Amino acid sequence: MATIRDVAREAGVSIATVSRVFNQTALVTEATAQHVRAVAARMDYWPNSAARSLITHRTHAIGVLLPDLYGEFFSEVIRGIDLAARREKYQVLVSSSRASAETIVAAVRALRGRIDGLIVMAPDADATTAIREFATRFPVVLLNPGSMGEDCSAISIANFEGAYAAVKHLVGLGHRRIAMLTGPSGNLDAEERRGGYRRALADAGLEHDPALELAGDFDESAGFHAAADLMKLRPRPTAVFSANDYMAIGLIGALRNADVRVPQDVAIVGFDDIAIAQYLNPALTTVRVDACELGERALQRLMPFARARRPAEPHRELLPTSLVVRGSCGTPQAEGAARHAFRPRHRTSGAAHHTTEHAANGHDGPAAG
Amino acid sequence: MATIRDVAREAGVSIATVSRVFNQTALVTEATAQHVRAVAARMDYWPNSAARSLITHRTHAIGVLLPDLYGEFFSEVIRGIDLAARREKYQVLVSSSRASAETIVAAVRALRGRIDGLIVMAPDADATTAIREFATRFPVVLLNPGSMGEDCSAISIANFEGAYAAVKHLVGLGHRRIAMLTGPSGNLDAEERRGGYRRALADAGLEHDPALELAGDFDESAGFHAAADLMKLRPRPTAVFSANDYMAIGLIGALRNADVRVPQDVAIVGFDDIAIAQYLNPALTTVRVDACELGERALQRLMPFARARRPAEPHRELLPTSLVVRGSCGTPQAEGAARHAFRPRHRTSGAAHHTTEHAANGHDGPAAG
DNA sequence: TTGTAAGCGTTATCAG
DNA sequence: CTGATAACGCTTACAA
């Protein structure tokens, strides 16, 4: 591999000149510049990034730290990050780690010196404390819920608002006894979604019944097994808000086995709008989260600090969600007419459905608090 | 950030000794080693990877080059790579590029000097030529079909064998008129799957009818629109093998709209076993591809060459596929009893279904040719 | 506008 | 077993 010396010698100039040509710094005569470029191209020369970053203290790479098993949601986030990074001419280093604080620290250490900034996705409350300390010394953006009032930069999903809108929609359809399938305790997204559920019930003047909150863990099997508990409730709920789509899918499956009709007997709403949602039968009404955009925003937020090599300023941003109404929640008018014609999805546009966006201060959401 | 000099001074040893402690090279007295480690820990020192790789010519990172829009399949591949890389204490640099040879070269150039090896996923035939040349000078593993006889290292999916098994299964169920929804022309996976289809028909003594091959492009909408053409065929096919799951989904949706029953009127088999497949109603019979394992294998294959910094030896490996029989293809005995009870999936184990593996030389597959 | 030379933080090669 | 010291390939004052 040719080095800057080889090119300099071959082109009959000094290495400084070659360096200047490649960095568009200090004016170089267009003639020499062209000559140098030609020689470099012929020799297939490209600056060694290690040597470069040794002296500039910049790697032109950002790290992405994810939870261990990343599914559909996280891969979309990465895609968004990658998209934005490409525009910035930055590389993306992905790394996964178990959520425990210990392994997160190890992962960060392994990344040290290789990246100019870091995006961390850690949905658990305890795992983020280690990161926060690190964030005071290094450019970090958290993709985390519940970061308000903290002195770090974080982008989170409008979980509360999304859940509120979903439950409000069910109330609007006439439901009065609405159960919720909650997420794992300690998961902040899950907590916020429960908060939105409770608030929507309260605002509708419905009293809070703890028995209606069924414990879940975001896994399909949790939804599957919750069905039995659900059917035991008296009076039986007429609607269920599930903290995520996977559990809603498990629930629908179990209900089908039990010959309970969705949405006629029980209306169901999920959260996330994973790709599967629109293909279920009935198609799942759910709260859409644009994971790709989440990733893009995170990178854009991080970039200036990564470039400046200084910790990100405290900041909190909320990614809006939107309610996607499909068949699983039924309609107020015609209970029996829940069958919707299937439409193929188009890559560029959204799916065929009614959608309502819920921003941080959306007019449809609850008052801030 | 403390450097090796700071640690050496503080510990009262030379920088060479500190270096040795961190590299477990040349014996160092356990006493001094411990002392140095203690001082380093206290100063929060960690070797600068840029400086290190400048002299060792090793980055301890491998690059992954993917197609532009990566979906479910590719994210699973990345996960497999990440999993294996973590075991090897290697970092993963992801980078996407359009399939065109031009942008692939640009992407490779941007990665140069940052990685010890490269994994490339490019399903199109023409895009890989640029890479092949690069692979003669640098450790590269291709995740590509149709690489036989080429002088590079490649792992591919048993497309032919999987398709053969799928169609053979339909034949076994009694189907004699079996259509196929093909993938985009130029896509090698798609070509191989069509090859398996044709061979299975031939081996069953069924004559090849070109009208039965419906053109598709791997998108759901292609499946959706193919339904109309399918219904026009006389006599109407009783089964359809779709080159991927997405198209099968579109097809099922269109058939439902047309009140054609699956599997009673038309049996359907897909390819890939994407996560959605098991939740469809009826659940989709499909050919399972373990994308995660594909990624793991690629990394394992690449590692020794990346470590040795020399081009990978020519090699071809086939990732076996397996037929996953679910509701959409029906059963020979009871046509009406196609309704299967829903079972929640467990993360660690496979879904509840019958499965048959088809390796490169599986006894269920066709003779090599 | 161009060249010279001093590092950047390591590892590797020698002596000791 | 340990310590000087020369690379590694580049950027960047400072000189010319």
C-alpha cells in the first residue's frame, strides 16, 4: 500500500503538499494539486486513517451500543443512523452488550479511541447510570425514555402520548372496561405507556381497577398466557391495550384458540407498529413509532458534539408517535363489518390506514404533567 | 486521557514495560505487572487503538457492506456477525451502499485502513465483479449466491435445495399443477430458487409450462398483483411456490379479497421464514433460512485471514435451509382441517412446527448438477 | 505557495 | 526481565 511519502516522491513534491491536497487546506496551486491527485490515483493511494486520527484525534466514526438481541425495532434504528452517518461521511461501529451496567462499561471501553461519539440504546433504568457518567466526558446521545431533568442528551419516544391516544380511541369507540397488558417492570418505555393508559382512563372518568393491568414482559408468550387471566375477569373487559405489538400478537393467537372474536368480542390495540402488524388477521391497530427516524435524529443531534469532541449538551427530545387504526379495534358503527380488504404496502409511502400523529404537545394528548 | 508515558512515569517503569503488560508479551515479573496494572487502572488508562494499529497494521475491526435498504433478513445477518465478532474481540463496522459497482468501490475505499477484513452482501450478479478483484488483495468473504468456480471465499444459501424441497412437498400433497412466483431477474438467489422449482417438477415427471412462472420482484405488491394472472390460468394451478415470503403475503392478501381459500383452493409455500410467516392466517409454510447463522459463519470463515492480513482462500460453503410446514400448504388427508392452533414462539427454541433440513447434499434433495 | 521537521501514542528491536 | 530508541503514516506549525 502506497504511503504519502511514495506519492510525494513520485510527484516530486513534499509530503506536506500531498497532505494539503487531500485535506483541501492551505491553498495549493491548482496545477500541483491536479498533478498530485493524478499520481495518487495512479498509485491507488488513500490516507491511512489510523495515522490520521492519531494526530487529529478524530476517527470519523461513531459507535452504536445496542441491547443484546436486537430485533426489528433496533435494526431500523441502525438503518436510520447509517443513513444519516453516510450523509455526514461518518462510519458506524455497532456493538451490542447485555443491559447490565458492567458489560456496558466494558463495551464502551472497547470502543474508546475508535469513535468520536456514541449512541446508546438501553431501555432499562439501571443500565443507564454508568453511561450518564461517561456522557459528562464524551459525546453521547441516549435513545432512552425517562431522561427528563437529567444532564445528558436524550431522545425518547412519545410513549405516554401514544398510549394516551390509543386508549382514548378505545374510549371513543364506546369501551368502558379496558385492560392493559403491561411491559416488564424496570423498562421505562413500558412504564410510560402504562402512565398514558392510566391517564386516559382517568380523563375519561373511568375508575382505575388494578385487576385490569395484566403483567407482561414484551414477549409474545406473555400475551398468549395473559389471555387466560383476561377471560377470568368479571365483568370481562371489552378491549385490551397491549404495551407492545408482540404481546398483542400472542394475545390474539390465544383468543383465536379460545374462539373469542377480535374485535367483536375483544378489541385490541398494540404499540410499535412492527411490520407484521398490518398483515395480521385482523390487522392490528397500533401506535406507530418511526424507529428509522429515531436513529437519524440521534445521529444528527450527536454530530456537532462529536466533531467538536466535547460532551453533548443536556437536551431532551420527543419522537412523536401516531395511532394507526386498523381492524383489530373494531369500529363504533358496524361491529360485524370489521373485515378490511387487504392492500399491498408500498415501500416509500405508508400503509393504507388512518393515522393521527401525537407530538409532544399534540392537541389530542393530555396536558403535560 | 492518560497515555502510556504517563503510566510509565507514574509506575516508575519504562513505556516498553507498560506495553508488555498490556500485550502479555515477553515475560514481565508478576510483581511489576501487577503494579503497572494497578497504576493504569487508577489513571483509567487504555491503549490508544489508532496508535496501536498504526504500527501493528491491525485494526481489530471488520467491515460489513450491505445493500441499501436492509430489512429483517440483513439485520439478522448483522446480528450473527456481531455475535461471532464479540467472541473474537473484534469490532464491526457496518456500511451500506447501493448495489452498483461504483458505489461499492467507494464504500470499500472509505473502509480501507479501518478494517482487517470485509463481509459483503450483494445479491446482484453484476455488483460483485468489483468486489472480486478487491478480494484478491484483501480478506473478503462474500455472502453471495452463484459463486461457484470463482476464486474467492463465499457462503451462500441452499436456494436450489430449499426450493426443490418445497415443491417436492407440494407434489407429495398431490398437487400436479404448481405455479411459481419468481424473483427479480438478475438476482441470483431468485434464479437458484427457480432452478430448484423446475428440477422438482421435472423429477416428478411434470412437464414444464412457462405460463406457470409468474414474474415477481420480491415485493409484496408483486404477489398481490400476480393473483389476477394466477386466477386466469386454465386449468387453474392448485398450488403456488413463491420465491420469497413477502410476495406470498401479498398473494394471500389478494386471494382473500377474491374469496379464494388458502389452502383449500390454492396451497401456498414461501421462502425465507421471516418473522411474520408464523403469524399469518393461515400460517405460512416456507423454507427457513437462518440468517443469523449465515452471519456467524461468514465471520468465522473470515477471521483467520483477517488476522493474517492475507486474502481469503477460495472457498464455497452452502448454508442449509429447512422446510417449515405450516397451514398455508394444507395437508393431504383433511383438506378442511387446515386450521392450526396458535402457539407462542419462544426466543431460544424454534417455533412449533415440522421441519426438515436440506443440506448441500441432503438425502431429500436432488442429485448435484 | 511549498518544504522541513516535530510530534501523535504505540509496538518492536535491540542492548543491557 | 527491563529500558532506550527507532519506526508506523500522517498533520501541522514554522520557515523559506
